[in-house]
Amino acid sequence: MSHKKYLNLRIFTMGIGFLLNVGFIVCCVLAILNSKNDALMSVLIPIIISFASIAAIFCVLFGRIFCGFLCPLGFFQDILFKITEKLHLPKLNRDSRFMRFINLFNWVFLGIFLVCVIALIVLLFFPDTLNKISIPFFIVFIIPVVMIVLNSMARRFFCNVCPLGTFIGLFRKISIVNIKKKPDSCIYCGACYEACPMRIKKIFIENKSHDISSINCIYCGECIKKCPKDNALSISILNKTIYSSSKKEFLKMQHEFVSTSKEKNNLNGKK
């Protein structure tokens, strides 16, 4: 599979995922607000339970491929980053020290996330407790604003601290999706690390293990796209490779980039 096909598959599934997740959220809100409507609840509760069960099974089996292919927030982040790239806005330097600091928040937010899940379940079955919950307005307002600003400066920044993604990543050992590396083919150029929106250094420095799946990997394929060596990096499902690095693909993209740059320079020169 070429990177273009892989990217198109991601765009298609993320659009579908966005619609499904919005539908799920709407069902949850309707269930909380209309808990006394027995007829409506008899329809909504089975839908919510079925969707949540299917999503849970999918995430256990496929790991954080959910983040790269189905997550509506991921879809929003990708669009936002594309816009900021076109505007040439300044980008955040996420070096190793910075990422170690950020990764500490994974576990804090995971704890908060689990509490919120429990609270949501309580609200679904005991909606009267909603009147007893008070959340300061500034928290509701400031968190999305901060995340939008940070995501405009670094691709998929929220994914680095996303509690749901971290929780799904805990099941990576039993996931049927893996990212693999052939150390003998790797030239350790660091292109994969620079391309990775999650800033996973293991993919660059690993020189022994063939399976380099990480709790943070969202299987976006950017590392494979930037790898200049045949089959040095690959993504597989049930040990069957679906996408691997290609020297031919890499050189083709480099040629397209150079050609595009020349065209832009010529247009700017004419102006």
C-alpha cells in the first residue's frame, strides 16, 4: 500500500469516525436530559451500551489505531494543524526533555478520565445527581482554548496527553496491530523521529526488537512515509504487512516536493 492510499484510508475512516462519535455523544446527552422518558430511554440505553461495547472490543484488538483512524478530536487536530501550516505560524519545539515532562501528565489525566467515566455512568442511571455537580466555568472554557492553541503549534499535541489514548495504549501487548522495524535495514537518520507527531524516540533508537509498538503510537504512518529504506519500517495486522517504507515512494515524494518548491519560487519571482 502506498502512502497516498494509506492517507486516503485514514481520511475516509476519520470522517466516518467523526459522525459515529458525534452520534454517540448525542445519544448520551439525550439519555441524561430525558431520563424520565421511559420510551426514549428503552431505545437509547441499548444503543449506548452496544456502541460502547463494540468500541471497547475494537480498541483492545486494534489499540491506538483508533486514535489515528477514528478519533474525532484527532480529525479536528489534523485539520487545525494543516491550517496553521498554511499560515506559517510558529511551531513548538518538542525535544526529549519537554516530552518527558509532558508524558507525566498522561497518568494524571488518565486518573481524571476514569473518574469522569464513572461519573457519566452514574449520570446515565441516576440523572438527579446532575443538579449536585458544579464545574467552574473557567475550567470548561480554558481547557479547550489551551488545547487549540497548543495543537496549532504542534501536530496532534493533545494526543500526547489524551487519557483515552493512554488507556487504550495499555492494551498494546494484546493488540493485533503492530509497527515493526528491521534494525539491519535502518540507517538511523532520525527522519522517522522528526516526522512522528507523538515524538516517539524508540522508533529511531531501537536496534534490537522487531516490534516497536509503543503506548503512544497512533499508527498515522508518518514515520514510514519519511523512511528512505525499503521495508525498514512497517505496519502489520495479524503479522500481515499492510504498509511499509519504500525507497521508491520516498524519492518520488522528494521529487514532488522539489518540483512544487521550484514552481512556487518561479511564481514569486514573476510577482
